[in-house]
Amino acid sequence: MEGEWLNKSNRIDEANTLFELSLEEDEDQTRAHLWYGINQATQKLAGKFYRPGSLDKEETLSLSTHFFKAKQTGAGHLPRLYIWIGVVWLSSEVYPENRHMAVLENALATFPDSCGIATALALYYARCGRCEKAQALISNALPMLHASSREDLLADFSEIRSIEPIYRTD
């Protein structure tokens, strides 16, 4: 809780130190894994969210480990967790596979009003060259989103067909 307060107070380095200490004492600290992962991803990706190659293989593995440990220890009910899983995979030099993105597909079924999860999946589909599927996902998600989220999602994908396919889906 103190680490989260430090986070909200923009005292990120202090929060990270506290999260690291918490994880040294007990590696099953759900909040410490989640917030430490979020802080690390935010710092590593500053201004480069969803840009492929922004995270190397080791960074991707480290961040994914924190997020999946958070999921395993009780954070699976938080849409924020899945948004960050998507951010990490879609910012990595290691291209995600369909089996990785199944986690986000399941999360969107559970949290249909999450603009962040819908954005990550639509971007993944577009990068696979499956623009129709990306557009269908956006169309299906729009009615469930709040007005501001709807506008954000439409703005993010107004030119979805111009997204260059970079992922192989063999």
C-alpha cells in the first residue's frame, strides 16, 4: 500500500525500492509484482509504447514474469494487468504469437469495456495483416465503451489499413 501511495505521489524510484524489498521478503506479493512491472515498463518505454523493438528479449521476459506472477497471485480481476501485458508484448523485439494473445482475447471477453485491451488486440491483428478482424473487434467493442474511450479507440485506428503487417501468423 505504501508503494502504491509513493507511486501516486510520483516518487517512482522510492516505490520501486519498496516493491523490490517486498518481493525479496515474499515473492507472492501481487501488488508489488503488478506495480513494479508497471513502473519498470513505464520507465523503459517512455514515449515508445506499442513500438516494436522498444523492449529487448530480457526486458520482455522480466516484465512478463512480473505481470504473470501478479496474475497468478490474484490480480487476474484487474483489466489494468492485461493492458500492461499487451503493452509489453506489442513493444517487444520478440513478436507475440497467437497463443500469447489468447490471454488478451480471454481478458477482453471478461472486460468488454476495456479500451486498453481492445486497443492491444486490434493493433496485434492489424500487425498480423488481419485488418478485417481488427476492425470487427473495434466495431464490437465500441458500443460497450464509454464515450471518451470510444473516441480514443477510433482515433487510434482511424487509418487501420495503413498499419504495416509485421507479425507472422503461421
